Amino acid sequence: MAYPRPRLGAHMSIAGGVARAIDRAEATGCETLQIFTKNSNQWQGRPLEETDVAKFRSRAESSGISPIVSHASYLINLAAPDRTLRKRSVAALADELSRGDRLGLAGVVLHPGAYTTSSVQDGLRRITDGIAEAQAQQTGQTLLLLEHTAGQGTMLGYRFDQLSEMIEPLDDSSRVGICLDTCHLVAAGYDLISDEGYQNVFEEFESLLGFDRLKVFHLNDSKKPLGSRVDRHDAIGRGHIGTDPFRRLLCDERFVDLPMVLETPKSGNVRPLDIDADPKDLENLALLKQLRSKRD
């Protein structure tokens, strides 16, 4: 008997045009997909041309790869106490959401930000206000997906209660969801590794945020141990998490309808404009599909 199962995919490059990411996803055997819609280390990207948008939407429909999400620029810091940086961050987030709307994306994944020289509470408040400001400029329905972080430095969002504090004060939180990253969870001290720890992690998540808020997983092993507060992704089964927790997650009936996306290291042997599958993506995805099949 075949059971429902999570859709598996990976982050793909948009080199050569946003639609090329779907070509790469197909070559890799992805069922879902994450992209950048612009250079992740720049404030402003090249405007999306109508022809690019139309081609992307057409390829997305014909491929059956769904849902598709984007990851926002790493420069965005809604928690920044510096007014200029925060203003640029809100504008950049509004642009990311607009691009997501135009491309028909399910969501935009965002690292909430770091409070730097201020305080945790001030940082959380600025994040809430920044979300509201950016979404007030939005005309479509693409979700904002706050990514749980590893907690490096002054980065916020590494505790479930912090994510709740960012969302709860919003007048309308219906377009805000959560992205959980397995590497980040373990680095932040959430024990996904043991059976008991796994159950406790998701009991706490359900209590503080609710599973309705959970929209996507990033599947990454961790080069650093539990509670390290250091964000270093590793190949599936090669780090401190191992394979059993991924099998448990992939076979968890609560998450069968959620997309799960690899952000594991790539081989670096594929030329930027190629659409060939990266060997490491193929290896990691094959292992995840094997683990997922254990439920059948």
C-alpha cells in the first residue's frame, strides 16, 4: 500500500534565468524546489521581465514540481538597530515578496535578523514591525516563512518562543509561516536525534506555534554537535544528526503534506550555466527517498 509522503527537493541555481532552476530540478529528480529570485548577496536584483515570469510559470506547471519557494537575501536584517540598514531591509523584503507574488511562489523564506548592539526584546519588536511594513506593500498572497535559526551571535529566531513573539503581535499573521531547518534545530539545542528528544521538540513546537504554521522543512545534517549554536550544513547522514532522525521525520504522518528541501553542500563540479544534476544533490536526494520508502 502506498502512503502519502513529503515532497522532496533541493535548492537550485537560477543562473541563465529563473526558469532554468526548474530544468535543474527536473534533472535532479526534485518534487519540490527552492530558489533565489536574485543574487542573495546583493540588495537589488535585476527586475523580472514579463517573459521570464511567463516562462517560469509555464515550466513550473508543466514540470509538476510544487510547491516552489524562494529564499530571501542574506543581507536583510529586520532586527537591525541601525535605521538605514533596517529601512533597506524592509524595502528588500517587500521586493522579495513582490517577486514571489509575480512568480506564483508559495513562500519566501527569511532569516529574521540579528539584534547586534541592542537587546533581544527590541530586536523582536523591530522584526514584527518590519514584517508588517513589508507585507503592507504586498499585493499578492505569497507567504513569508520565518526560518528557525541556529542562534549564532545575536541572531534571533533560534527558540520557538522567539518566533512566536515575532508573529503574535501582528494584526494579521495569516500570511506568516515557519520554515524549520534540521541543522539549525540541532545547533540551537533542539534534540531531533534521540526518540524522546524528537517527540519533545515537536510537542513544544505545536504548543507554541502550532503545526498549521509550519510550511516547509530544510533538510540538512549538521557538522557541529547538538547545542553548538553554529550553522554548518553537512550531507545527509554524514554529520551529528545521522540518518535515523531523517527517516523518522520523513515517515511522520504529521508532515506528509509538507515540502522538504535540501540545502546540503554541492560538489562544485557543475558549471554555473549547466542544467546537469549535481552529483551530491543526486546522492543526498536518493538517500532521502530511500529513507522515505521505509514507511511503505
